[in-house]
Amino acid sequence: MKRTGIALLLAWVLLLSACGEKPAEPFRSEFLAMDTVMYLTLYGEAGERASALVQERVEALEGLLSVTDEGSDLYAANHSGGQPVTLHGETAALLERALALCDETGGALDVSIYPVVRAWGFTTGKYRVPGEAELEALLEKVDYSRVALDGGALTLPEGMELDLGAVAKGWTGDALMELLAEAGVSSAIVELGGNVQALGARPDGTPWRVAVQAPDGSGYAGVLEIVDRAVITSGGYQRCFEQDGETYWHIIDPATGRPARSGLTSVTIVAEEGVVGDALSTALFVLGREGAEQLWRERGGFECILMEEDGTVAVTQGLEDSFSLYGDWVDHPLEIIRK
Ligand code: ADP
Ligand code: MG
């Protein structure tokens, strides 16, 4: 069994300055959080002070939302044995939002998938391929519509366990945008695993340039220009293992309990809110191209970049002018998805 681990995210954001101009110096920092490295690039005098606040905020959120931390709200919920538990306000607010997104995606996102994710070893790194009977039994516990949330009071059916891993980093990005703006930072970019979120534009008023990773490990596939947006990618390459020549990854199709094989290798969502981008990047990866297009047409409120197994890149029309293929990928077929 080979571990491919978590892809390293280096230099996601291309901080290219307009020619000849000397850019303002940002305050940069990085720290470990939520199983990944967080990179901050903050412009303005408040940068350094804000960076300490960011770290505190992220650690507080992780303390509420971690599935493994014994003091977290999620841990309490997952060990409640069918009894009601009281959640902190922020956990309840995120869960409420996440449940709505599970509904909007027809269950492609399902926050009660945790027993299945654990069986595959994605929470512990002890990877294995569960048998059919085991998966069937675990799937009986998976159904977000049976989560009873009333204000801060949560009751889960016995045996059900929640995993907010598909939405927690996006929610965190939104919280940080708010915190940074309040702290007096006018321009910032925050990277958390496959999530990038921008506050405002670059200090010179031009858009941020965010690189989108190539799912085949060949560097960057494209570059996006954004202002005040979250850019969130889910890919099969981010956390996976190989066994007997098959690759298994951490995004599970709730219909089968197995890694989602929809023909997509990566989905990038561009949205105003990180939590929406995060939820939809996971859900669209499960849905595949057709389902993704349908959700974009019917729900709207986001744009996306879909990368397919055959190397095709499809981009919704709202990104037509802000996305371009990059490097080795410039010759790949690029399709525009229109309304
Ligand atoms: P990452 O956390 O690597 O950025 P995602 O946002 O796509 O990737 O979230 C994947 C995580 O969400 C998995 O590690 C797992 O904990 C959980 N998960 C996997 N499949 C689903 C699903 N269909 N619905 C909800 N959560 C999922
Ligand atoms: Mg996600």
C-alpha cells in the first residue's frame, strides 16, 4: 500500500506585480491548522497584529469542529448515544448552513458520512478498502435528513456521526475575512489547504492571481483573477492511497460509500462565501460534470472549473474572462459552459 499523502501547496498565489511598480510589502505568516498549513498574506499596518488574531480564531474553530479532539462539539455529538447535546452557537450555525447545502446538492454532500470516511482510514491514515457488507451496514447510519437541529440543540440517531471536514475550512475562511476587515486589513489572501480566499483586491487595485493546481501533479493547470472571492478546490489527488493498482480518495459518494468516480479529477468553485465554495467543491466532485452543470444552472450563486479524466477543462461562463490555462496545460481543450 502506498501513501500519496496530502499534496503540498506551494506558491498557490502568484504575487506578480504590475510591471515596473514596486509593490507594498505584505506581512506574511504560516502555521499548522486543520490538518494542513495555513498561509497568510496581509497588507496594511494592521497585518502583524491581525495575524495573531487569525491564528487564535482558527484554533478556536478547530476546537469546536474537530472530529478527533475530545473537547470539541463534534466529538460530543458523535458520542451522544442518541441523546440531545447543546452546541456552541457557531457550531450550530455552521451545521445549519451545512444541512441546507446537503439538501441543495441532493445529498451529494452529506455531513453524516463520517462512519464511512473512518472505515476507509481517511481520518487516521490507516488506509484500507472496506468490504461490501461493511459499507452497506455503515451506509444505514448515513442520512443528513435525520439530523435534528433545533437552535443549539442537536439530536443524532444512535450510531450516526457527523463530519464537517467538507465545509469547515470554507466557513473558517469566511470568519477570517470578517475578522481581517474589522482589524483594519484592507487587502489579504488566506490559503488553507485547497482553499484560497481573498479580501479585496491587491493593494494596487488589480485582481489577485490564484493558481489552480493540475490534478496530475504537473504543477499548475490554470490561473484565475479574483477580487473578494473564495476559490476552493476538491480533487481526488489531495488525499488518497493506492492498493492493488487502484487509487482511492477521500471524497466519498454517499450513494455507494466508495470514493466518488464521476469522471472528474478536480473541481474548483469560485464563490462569495467560502462555506458555499467548500460544500459545492465536494458535492460537484461527487455529482460529475452533468450534475455540476445542472446545479450551476438551477441553483447558481457560484462559478466553477471542472477538470475531467481525459484532460478537458470546462469553465462556467462567468469565468470566461478571468480564467486561463497555464504552463503545460495551455493546449488542453477548454470548454465554456453556458446557461
Ligand atoms: P479537503 O478537506 O481535502 O479540502 P473537501 O472539502 O472536498 O476536501 O472535503 C473532503 C472531506 O469531507 C473528507 O476528508 C471527508 O472528511 C469529508 N467528506 C468526504 N466525502 C463527503 C461527502 N460526500 N459529503 C460530506 N463530506 C464528505
Ligand atoms: Mg469541500
